[in-house]
Amino acid sequence: MNKVRVYVVVLSLLACTDLFITQASSQAVYGSIFGTVTDKTGAAIPGAKVTVTDEAKGTVFTATSNGTGDYAVPHLIPDVYDIKAEAKGFQAFVTTGVRVEADTAPRIDPILQVGTESTTVQVSADAVPLLQTDRSDVATIFSQQEVKDLPIEDENFTNLQLL
């Protein structure tokens, strides 16, 4: 009789714990860059070649703007990138220092000036906008030192989640 009771209690506990277990949502490990290629009047430039280069590794990704001038370069490893946009009859647009983090998508809108293709307009991307208008989620990236400085007594990761 006691074995049956223990068996029933154990099964009941397992069933109850199954109710509280939730699947961990997957986290994105990639970022992306997107935008719209236009001229100085705001008209879209279809067929513009957009080249995204990883500053540290030198890997190159390319995209072509569509009929409305939109382009996207997905699946970028978090790093700092340089972006070059060029189209026939326009000066090349170059911006450097664009930081891409995991699950972020900085918007870079190249504005091409009419001119020869040998002329390049360079823009520095030092400032990061505080408000992300292209996404509705909220995220904060913590450095390793900030996580170490958190007031967690026994340094147990589970307590970090509860914090």
C-alpha cells in the first residue's frame, strides 16, 4: 500500500512540475542591416549595389536595392561593418563604423548624389540612435563586467534570472 501511495505522489509531483516548465525562447545570434537607397530629392534608386564589409574579418556581403530602393543584408555576425552603396550615374556612398549586435537591425539610408561613379561621399556612423523606430521590442546589452557587478550573493545563474 505504501509503495502505491509513493508512486501516486511521485507521479502527481511530476505532472505538477510539467505544468510550470516553459520552453526557453530562442535568441537570435545574428543581426542585419537594412535601408532605402535614394537620391537627394528622395526618389528611390532601384538596382543600386549595396556592399557590407566586416571591418575585423574582411567578409563581404552584397545586396541590390529593389524597385522601391529598399535593401536588406540579413544574418550578420555581431561586429562593426562598413557600408558602400553605388549606382550608375551616382557618386558612391560610404559609411563606416556601423555596429551590428545580435537581434538588432540598424537602418542605413544611403542618399546618392548625382555625379561620376569615381567620386565617393563618406559618412561616419558614430552615433547610434536611442530610439529604434523599426522594431517594437526592447533590449539591453550588458557587458561582462556589468553582469559580474550585479548583487547576486552566490553567483548562481538562476538567481540572475530571478533578479
